[in-house]
Amino acid sequence: MQMKTISLACATLAMACGQAWAGTFQQTATGVAITPDSGAAKEIRLEVMADNIVHVVKVDQAGKQLTPSMMTIARPCACRFDVKKTGNAVALTTRNVVATVSLADGQVQFADPKGPVFLKQDSESIAPVNLEGKAFVTVKQGFNHGTKDAFYGTGQHQNGQMNLNGEDVLLQQHNMDIAVPFVVSDKNYGVLWDNNGISRFGDARPYGPMKRDLQLTDADGKPGALTARYYIGDKLALTRREDDLRYQYLKDVAEFWPKELGPLKALKNVRVVWEGTLASSKPGRHKMQLYSSDYATLTIDGKKVLDVWRQGWNPWYHNFDIDFTADKPVRFHLDWKPEGGMIAVTHNDPLPAPERHSLTLSSEVAEAINYYVIRGTSIDSVIGGYRTLTGEQPMMPKWAFGFWQSRQRYETQEQLLDTVRQYRQRGWPLDNIVQDWFYWPENGWGSHDFDKKRFPDPKGMVDEVHRQNAHIMFSIWGKFYANTDNYKELQAAGGMWTKNVENGDLDWVGPGYKNSHYDPYTEKARDIYYRQLKTKLVDLGIDAWWMDNTEPDVLSNSRLEDFKKLIGPTVYGPGEVTFNTYSLAHTQGFHDHLKRDQPDTRQFILSRSGFAGVQRNAVAIWSGDTVGRWNNLYDQISAGVQASLSGLPMWTHDIGGYAQETRFQTGELGSAQENRRVDGSTAKPEDIREWQEMNLRWFQFGAFSPLFRSHGEVVKREIYNIAPEGSPMRDSMIWYLKLRYRLMPYIYATASDTHFNNGSIMRGLVMDFPNDDKVKDIRDAYLFGRSMLVAPVYEYGARERSVYLPKGAAWYDYFTGERHEGGKTIVVKAPETQMPLLVKAGAIVPMGPVTQYVDEKPDAPVTVKVYTGANGEFSLYEDDGVSEAYRRGEFTRIALRYDDRSGTLSIGAREGKYKGMVGKRTFRVHFVKPGVSSADTLDTADKEVTYDGKAVSVKL
């Protein structure tokens, strides 16, 4: 007994007494510490974070202390829990979770207190790795091998993935890819993986070149390589054998491009074709990726697998699978038309089936296996657990849910101000105008100065926007030119990464300038960064902040091993240790300083990257520099849904895609309705038609996205520029723009749920219909709030599309009023001017009038649309829209309930109050019945009631 007591004390005291006896445990103030007999971990620590959240740490050295988490801010709770030994295991029991650890090998499993195991460890590895003389480990933890559970989250990605069971996801920040190491299951549990470096969901093995795993044969049947043919124009210039597609990074292009052809960028009309066969001795489904920019078409065994385009400077991965039969070759044909871009094909051998269908997370660099298990009663409650750990989603200003007009870029303050005037003169709604980069002098990136010729009166510009009842957002970066005073001050304080400057690499502006990013991981650097911005920008009265390039992309298309050296070292170690966290530290510093100086103002930050916890900094994310292609429009649907399922509800995208193919770049600044290209050649009418239709479809989708924002380069993005006057395109865009503002009471109340109830605006169908297996992998439709099913059109020329209606509800076609029972797929008409939209029976949708900005008419009547056929409820939320008073309880809620049997809408007594509250208003109630078009009855009311805060009922 005495020996056991000493052993347990050693565990409690972080093994200060040296080697502890094996197979022991000790209850601690917050959980339990275990020393197993064997296994990769020498010590396992469990902490109770909440009744439904358990923190697990597995270290390779007993007593090892970890660096405080960047993503989590929660502390262990004062919850009741029990620790008990049963056989050769120890169980920690809270009100909602039982975590059991084997004393033999340290394996962990999680169960409900009176229910089955929902999460069981099946694989584990901890291996040492040395980085610049510092000891770290690589880690992997796998759960539920062979499971059929559906998995979601991991951030925002661009591969059209929904149910991630059986999929691989690389968690590595990139311009278009946002890594959030949080996974939620349809069975109401989640795992938050506390690691700041490059991580993976699914296969822990990095994908590699084809030659690593596959048998390559050229077009003549000779093994060991593919045949590569290089064409200049229509002329075959070179044929050679290549055992790899080596053009993944800029250095690769410089090193491996055929010297006899001359530099790629000096050539025109280049085409490269690789062909031959691939084979594998390992049968099964092989996961592969095409990494590319410019035009690329991939054909496998005569079937076109990918037909993609990305701007030359912004390549990324496109996933595809090949089913191999052992040693049976498949024909490979890749056609690439480079204009200075990059290309590679990567591959992994199949995983064993049980591991392929599992919840497996891994990281390249770590201090320990470190994760949190969250048990919930719904997907929303699991996301709530994520926010308990990493920080709440604050209320965003109400105006942020209105329409944003942006382009890359307004070159002068007059261009920006004229845009606001144009919207106001036309009576079109607008709440936010955005000033993108390069308002500074050409050689002054990071100076925060204005180019006086183009922006002679910045304060006057901001004030004029405000006089027109709009808001203004400015782009700010963590990037600095080495010649600026701000760079020099940060460098002197140890707050700059200087490697890129030391290397002499230049950016793309003018003649090119030496530059790098500041290091936001110390308080001193964050203080300097904010102070430099304050007098030159913050004090102008700017309303919101666009923190661009927050991955950060210090030097585009660098080899990964080179890039890691550009983003470090930091106080945490080499750059790869904090590879994914720049946006979290960067936005945290700026947000906290803003809150100090503007304590009662709601802040708003738009960030190109994000990470677990970034939502607490009043951050919205967007999908980066996407491209104007139909397949990329399709990708945005699942990207936005997965962002919400990752705990980040404030998401948006560049309507129309950021970058445009040359065939769409016509006229002055690429204005697509003009008929001359930038180079003077004639644009094809069919290209103009396609571009306009794609933008219209994207705009329709944007109207039903959490944030409604038009942006992109080259082509002007204002409605009056891209949509010809009198055209169906313009009419449809204005109709959807006005509908967005009519729906503002519904949208703002839904947005309030992201703060008060851990909700999401853009909802995967599985969130509200978890028992319908058919919704679990739907990638092209979602719920906007809990009542409206949105099915964007993402194919050129499509005038109808199939829509699956979740079972357990009936659904109204918004445009025809036709009522459909759930649990089936229907074909919905989708003329060019309409996007399929369905509303759930029992839905209560409050609407307002068309306004030019969100609070133009605060006392206007509210039209309440009640979709009959089922009971329903809705909580109408209101506050002042701009201040932090909601945190002090200054807001109102009005409960709306519909009883279908009696045909009665009950409008509850108002709860709460706030400064400026409208005390009396009119509710106009419309009971929607089958066959009645919602689109044609926007102003229809069956009954009107005057509401003064007391409960009232309206009967059908």
C-alpha cells in the first residue's frame, strides 16, 4: 500500500520522483493522471473541461510540461466527477461522459454514462523529431476503425467534400484553404485536435510523387517513366521521358523545365502532354491529387476526370480517385497549357479498410498527443463545446449582413465614392463599400500612408461614405516593405521575419520590392503593429478591417521546406511549429487593441485565413482567391457548409470568383459587358454570355450566404457594370439584392443564434435532419437558417436541377408554392433568373421592407410569413445593431409560435429592451398555403395587428 501511494504521488507531481511504477493512476484536482504498463505514451492526463468535455494529453516523457494552448482559452471546470478503477482500467465519469483508460497500454475510449461507447481509440503513434536542435514529436491518434459515422468540419476547403468518412484532408493554410482541426460527427460527438502545425485528417502519410508508389510506363510501353511532349503553338518542340511531374513550386519550374525550350514565362501558346500507364501491386481505391494552375485536363482510361483552371500564381490541389486492380495498368493522359503556372500529381497507396473509415488525426510536429472530446445532444451542441473551449462567436454589427460592394480595386477615392453614389441614386441597397489594397504609394507597402494623388482626403472619403449611410472597410496586411519606417521599427524590436528580405526575393509590384511579414506571436510586436496603424487608419473612423494574406503567404509558391524558414522562428520555435496559427495571433492582437480603444463598438474583421478560436476575435472568413469557373462555384457550397460545421459561422466568398480566365477579361478593366478584350481583340459573344450567367448564378448563391459580398480582380463587379441595363440579369440581381434586405429580420435573428445558442447561418442538411442518411453527403444544397433550403445552380445552361428534400418535413417551392413531402428527390425548375429555394412547412419567416441600408426604416411593419401544414416557432431578435449593449442584456426577443391544428399564430410578449427600441409596430401576417407563390406575395397580408409588446394571437 505504501509503495502504491508513493507511485501515485509521483504521477501527481509530474513524475518529479523519477521513474514511476507502471500501471498506476492518481486522481488530480481536475481529472486523473495515468502511467500505463506499455504503449506509445508514458503518461496520460485527463482533465474535465465541462460536464461534456474531456481534455486528453498523452506525452512521451513522464512529467513533460506543454506550452499553453493558443486555440483554447477555457480552464478546467469545477464540475463533479468520479475516478474509479475497474479491472485493468481506470474510468473518469462526469455527468455526460465516461472516459476509460487502459492501465495496460493507455488506450482511451469514451462512452455515455448509461450508454454505449461512442469513441474508441484504435491506433496511436508518437515518434521523436528534431527541429533546429529542439525536440518535438510527430503524432497520430485514430478512433473508431471501420465506422460508418459521418464526419464534418476540418475548416474550409476547395474539393467539394461533405461527409469526410473515407476522405483525406490536408490541414495546411493556403490562400484558398482554411485549416481548423475540429471534427464533428453525425452521432453528436466531436474532437478538437490541439496542434498548431501541419496536420491531417485521414491518411497520416504525406502524399508523394507517383513514382514513389506506382509503376509508370511510357507511351511506347517502356517502364519507369511517362512520355512528356512539349508543344510550342502547334509544333512539337520536345519529347522526353519523365518519371515525375516536377513543376509544383517556382524553384521546380526553374530547375526542371527543359532548358532547350527557354524560360517558360518567355514562351507563348505552350502545351505539355504526359501520357502512358500507371499500375499498382496494391488493389483498391487509390487517393490522388492534381496540383495545378492554368488549364489542365486529366483523363484516366479514356474518361475525363478533371477539367480545371486556376490563375497561374495560385495553384492548389484537386482530388481524384483511381480504382486499381493488382498490376493492371490504367491509361494516363494529362494535358496542361501553362502560362507560367505549376503542376504536379501526388498519390498515396490505399489504407486498410478499417483505418480508411475512421476518425484519424495526425500532425507533423507536436509536443504531445493533445485533444478534446466533446459529447453533445446535437451537432449544434457539439459546436457549442468547441466554442466553450476556444471562445464565443460575438454578435457582428447588423450592417455586416447587408450587401458589400468591392472590387480589386478602387484606384482612387473618387472611384470608391462614386460607387456609393451610384447605388444610392438607383435606390439599390448597399451597406458596405470596401477599399482593397494599394491605396498607399507604390513603394510604401506597410507604411499605412495614402498615395496623395489618388487619395487626397482619406478622412473626407470616410466621412462622405458615412453621410450616405454606408460603412467602409479597409484592407490591411501583415506585410511590410523593408524600406519603410514601420518595417525598421518592428525589425529593431525583433518583430519582423527577415529571412525573405535577406534572401533578396522581390514581390510583383512595379520593379519588385523586398518584403516580409511581421511576427505577431509576441505582445510587443502586436502593440507596435497596432500603434503604427492607429493614427494613420484607425482614427479615420473606418468601420471594419480586411486582414488579407493571413496564412501568411510570405513568398508565393515556395517549396515547403523553404517556406517554413520564412515564417519563423517564433517564441514557440521553428516556423513549422506555428504553421497554421498566424491568423489567430494576428487578428487577436488587432481585435484586442480595438476593443481597448473602442470598448462599446462591435468590431468586424474579415480574414483570408482562420484557425480554431479565430471566431472569438470578431472574425469572418472568406474562401480566398477562387476562380470564375463553374466547378469552383460548386466547391463554394461545401466550403461554406464545412466552415460552419467547423465552428466558424461567419463566412463569405467572392461573388463571380476572384480571378477570371482571359476569355472573360474584356474592355476597360475587363468589364465583361463590353465587346473588346484588353489586348484589343474581339471577345466572343458566347464567352460574355457564359460569364454573365455564371456571375448571376453566383450572385443568387451570395444572397443566401452568411455574408453577401461581391469582389474580384480585373472585371468590374458593380451591378451596373456587369449587368446590362434592362437585361434579365440585372433584373434578377436587383430582385435578389432586395430580397436579401426583405429577409433581414429573419437573417439577423438567425445571426443572433450564433452568439446566444451556438448556432450557424449556413447549415449542412445533416444538422437539422441527422436521422436521414440521404442528407449526410449532400454537397450542393444547404439550409439558410433552419427554414430555407437553398440549392444553387452551378452548371452553365442549366434550367432545372435535382433537389433532395429531407424527410421529416414538407417543403414549399418558393416560386410556385407547390408543396412536396420530404424524403424524396424532385426536379425544380431553375430559369436563369431563379435559384431553387424551398421553405419548410411550419416555418415562420419575418420580413421587412426593401431599404437602402439595414436600419433605414426601423419602425417599418414586419411581414410574418407562416408556412402552414406543420407547427412552427421562431424567436424574433432585435438590438441596436452596433454596440456591445447586447452583452449587458440590452436586446429584445419576441416568440412567434404557430399551431397548425388551430391555424393560430401566437405573437408572444416582448422580452427585454434596448436603447432606441421601437415600442409599437405593425405585424402583417400572411398564412402561406399550397399553390401560393412566396415570390409573388412579398407584400401580401391576411391580417394586420398593432403590437405594443403585449402578447397577441392571429387566427387563419
